[in-house]
Amino acid sequence: MTGKLDIGCISRRDLVAGSGAVLAAGSLPARAQGDGVIRLRLIETTDIHVNIANYDYYRDAPDETVGLAKLASLIDAARAGARNTLVFDNGDFNQGNPVGDFVALEKGLKKGETHPVIRAMNLIGYDAGTLGNHEFNYGLDFLDACLAGAAFPLVSANVVSGTLAAGPRADRTFLKPYLILEREVTDEAGGRHTLKVGVIGFAPPQITTWDEANLRGRIVSRDIVESAAAWVPEMREAGADLIVALAHTGISGAAPQGRDENAALHLSRVPGIDVLFTGHQHQVFPGPAFKDIPGADLTKGTLNGIPSVMAGYWGNTLGQVDLVLRKEGGRYRVVEHSVGTLPIFRREAGKVIPLAEAKPALIAAIRPEHEATLSYVRKPVGRTSERLETYFATISDSAALQIITEAQLWAGRKALAGGPHAGLPLLSAVAPFKAGGRGGPAAYTDVPAGEIAIRNVADIYVFPNTLKIVKITGAELKDWLERSAGIFFQIRPGDAEQVLVNPAFPAYNFDVIDGVSYRIDVAQPSKFDGDGKTINPEASRIVGLSHQGRPVQPGDVFAVVSNNYRASGGGSFAGAVSRNIIYDSPDYSRDIVSAFLAQAGTVSPRADDNWTLAPLPGATNIVFETSPAAKDLARARPNLTPLPDGANGFARYRISLLT
């Protein structure tokens, strides 16, 4: 059996219908016509995460909401609509779905082989790209093998090999910090010119924390803005007419702290940058997610006046910046711009309406890996007596998470047995990696009772993390949970309709911890902001925290089984830092779950409700969003009352916290 893929080509009519604010071919202002005036179209993809085909390997079915192959059709149409085009990728391309895991962890890349996502990008014909944070998940050797097949250059200015030098321009960067592309372009009168386009790239400096095990002693990182301020003037000195920043970083309105993960707004203030491509947050800019950020103009598509775009994730959106260039003072300057995004689908009455079809050449190019991945992920590893879903994992305990916590505890007991930490109370921390939010109404896990295959394990545990155990205090344990509880908006009894779960808070940072009992009081303010910084030092959402019936004391000591991302500081959780690691396993967490299932045969991971939301008698108008696919399960929950579905595709419910 094979997975059927839809193929075809998008029409120009569909492209225009989905193009938003993109400048049309014939809409140049009068002053932008004539000799020496150049119209240039810049195209962005970002956060592809190996979603090449329009296929969901977890559900083993076609998916019209993802796919670089669909974006390829949009790129063809965008190129056809402009005299001069350049195409860029903004990182996070080689990790993120079962194809990426299969190639990296099962098949490998032999010398001379090309990674399927690079093969697809070569066929599209990118002009340049940069690295995201997930490029480092499989280690530097695999990354080197992956990049060796690229027929286009990649740049990264703030990822440094070895140690930091006295300043950025003395660093030995992992890749070239920037390049100057010389392209022959046609002006509006038909004249030919050589345009020098400077391209510089950036990754979140947190890569050295998130992938510490892979990068320790080999890679260090610099602040994004610091690096840009050093290299951009050199690019101008090298003759760049135009400077494009490929910045795998998000947009935040917070004041700069140094080494910011989401630094795009601060980067836009660096003199000399003409166009800014952003990413990492899996959002769309211009878009409503950024409406309250000073300096972000959603109408003009600018950050502090710089044309900027963020093109979604998993191949669901194309970013496009159209520029009008005129030579002034000896070099070309941007005199007009237009920014827009082009989605591959829209939602209408709860249904997905495709706006693009997959390009046949890309589907054919990755067919061997597609078929091999399907064979791999369909292999059974065990059975479950319970349905494993995450539709309600942010408001109640979940059997899907229980299976992970049980597997982690199983592995943790064996790891610590007979050692100096064997006597510590052992806890297990895990997050619902797929729980809607910014991932959309389809981003949930749902595994029926019965046989569990590798694809189901990968659906339950999405990331290629490895198992780690940290030793923490009771005070750190409480703050770990306080950080997780930041996913909830503060609920004020008596107020009008209030959404409970903040969709911008990544579900992978909502850790629940098994082995202790606690409640979360959402009437209280959050102690931490979305980045893990303390904003309300005295706030306490976690109440009744106890271990085996005894209240947890600040000086108590625990061992917590988690993963390399969290244990190395990812998400900024109290106690979850490298110095507290007492067991460092090279084994992938998913492999541990598979091994647990294999030895158990059949598991019955029933949610034990060790955590709950605290009662809130006076609040009666709280709204919870989940997938429309959860409606059958919602009917069995007496605390949920259905509301009309939201325009964003989510099913909406009024949730009662009376008991």
C-alpha cells in the first residue's frame, strides 16, 4: 500500500485570489516606470520541516494544508508574474516530520546522496538560504552531509565554529556570514543591469542551549543584532546594492535583552538592511498575531519601516516582497514596496479549500523516501487499550501523555538503579507536543485503541529528543509548574467571554509532571511571561502541590525525567539546566517509548488526573478551543457546552470550572 499524493499546477487566477497585499505586475506607480527603474520580486519559504509532499505521515493520509510541493506551484506563478525574482529559504528545513527522522535516524546519508528536502529545493532553484535552530537537531556531521547536496549557497552570520573572537568580524563562522549575489535584471524600459544583492543569515542564539549535546565544544553563537551591526556595513563596503536579511527569528515587542530568541523587530533597526525575512514562530506576518506590537505595520508589511514577511510553516504559506528600485547617489534604493503572503489553502465552513496543487516534479523527486518512510512508520511496536488523543491535554490529564510519562519512569528507574541518586523520588515531565494553538485545528494527536505503529509513536512524541534526568529542589519543581501554567490567560470571574488557553503559547512548553499532585488556579496572574522571565514574583497559580500525600517543601529534592531540550535550558524552566543533569542518555525518547511498548505488549495508559484546573465558581463565560474532530469526545464531558465554531477552524466550547 502506498500513500496517494495529489499533483497538479495552480492557476494564475487562484494565485491572485490568495495573494493578499502583493503588488500586481501592472500596478507600479507612475514614478516607478521607465529607464533604470527595476522591479524586483523576493520570495520566502520558511519552517518547511521536511514537509515536501502534501501528506500527513502521522495519520497516513494526504493533507492539503502542507507541502513544499504546493509552494513550488506558487513560486512558479510568482516568477511568471515578475521580470526579476529571487527565492530564499529561511531555515528549519531538514527536521520536523517522519521523512526527516527516517533519513537522519534510519537510512542516513551516504557520500554523494542528496537529502530529499535539498533535492526538492534544488529543483525549485533557490538563490540562497540560511539555517534555523532545528538544522542542528541531528548533529553537525549529519548537517554537513545534508548541506553538501545543496545547489544553492547558505549563509549564517551568528553561528560560530570553535570559540568567539574579539568581535563578530573576526569570528570563524560555521558558514559564510553573508554573500553578494550578482544578478542580471531587466528594468521597466527593457534595459539590462547587474544588481548586487547582499544576503546575510541568522539563527536563534539559543541553539547552543537547545542542542548542547550536539554542539558543545564545536559551535558557539552570537547575538543576532550584534552580528548584523558588524557585518552589514562590510556588505555595503563590498558593493551590495540591496541587503536582504534571512533571519530565522520571530517578532517580539519586548525590549531587547541581548541574545534574544525573537529579535526581528530589533534587527530591523540595524542601518543598511533593506528587506527582512523572518520565521521561527510559525506565524504569518503581516498578520493579526502581531497587531499589538509597536513598530509592526500590518498594512504596509513593515517592521520599523523595513519591508518584512513571515511565511507560516510546513509549506502552508509563501512570503512575497515586491520592490521598486531606483538608482540614487550611485546605488539602488528602494522607492516603493509591497508585502504579502500567499496561502496554499483557506478554510470555509470548517472545510479546507486548496488554493494550490502539488508540483509533479517535486513529488516524483522524493518518491523513494516517501515510500520508504511509509514502510518504516507503519511497523507495529505494541498495542494500547485506550484511545490516545491530545484534544483536551491543556485542560485535563491525557492518556496520550500518560504513555510517555510511564515510559520515561520505566527508563528512569533503570538508569538510576544502584547509583547515588537511586533513592530520590522520581518524577516524569512531558508536554503535549500537538495541542492546537498556533499549529491550527489539525495539530492534535489521535491514536485509536489497538495496534500502535511507529508513526503513532512519532505522533505522540513529535521531536527527536533524547532522555535526560535532572535533580531539582521542591522550590524549583513548583516554579517549573508555574512556568507551564503560563499557557493560560488570567480568568477574572464575572468578566465577559474569556479565552482560557493562550494560542501563542507553544504547547511544547506546557509541561505536566507525573508523580506529584497539584491544581492550577487560572484566576491568579502568571508568574512568568511567555519567554520564562519573572513578571509577577509573588504570583502562585500552582496550589496543593504534594508528593505521595505530603505537601512539597522548598528544600525537598527530586529527580525529574525529561528530554535534552528541556534539561539543557530550553523554555527557561526552573532547575532545568545542564548543571543539574544527573543522567544523560544518548537514546531518543521516541525509541524509549517504542521499547516500553514492545516489552509491555499491551498498555492501558489511563489518565490519573494527578493535576486539574482549580475550581472557579464565579467564572461562567470561559471559552476553550479544540479540534472539530473532538466533538464526539466533548459530548462526554459535562463541563463543556458547545458554542459556534470559530472562523479559525477550531471548535469552541464554554468550559465550566465550578467543580
